[in-house]
Amino acid sequence: MTSKELLYVEDALGHENFMKTCSKKTAAQIQDPVLSTYIAELEQKHTELFNKFLNLL
């Protein structure tokens, strides 16, 4: 993997980690159960994407 590709993967990991954290906090704060469930699903999706990027390393 080139250094440019490595920088891209590291940047993507940071973004996915940020989105995962934001989704988790938001899902806990939302009172609407349907919306909270949807946000929790987004958290799971970002966790999966984070793991996929991590496996590239």
C-alpha cells in the first residue's frame, strides 16, 4: 500500500469513528423510538465500515 493510500484509509477510519460516536450519542438522546432505532442502525453501519477499513491495514 502506498503512503497516499494509507493516508486515505487513516482518514476514512477517523471519519467512520466520528460518525459512529455521533450516532451512538444521538440515538441515546432521541426520545422518538422509531428515529432512535434508525440512528442505532446507522451506528451499526458505521461500525461495519470502520471494521472494513481497518481490515485493509
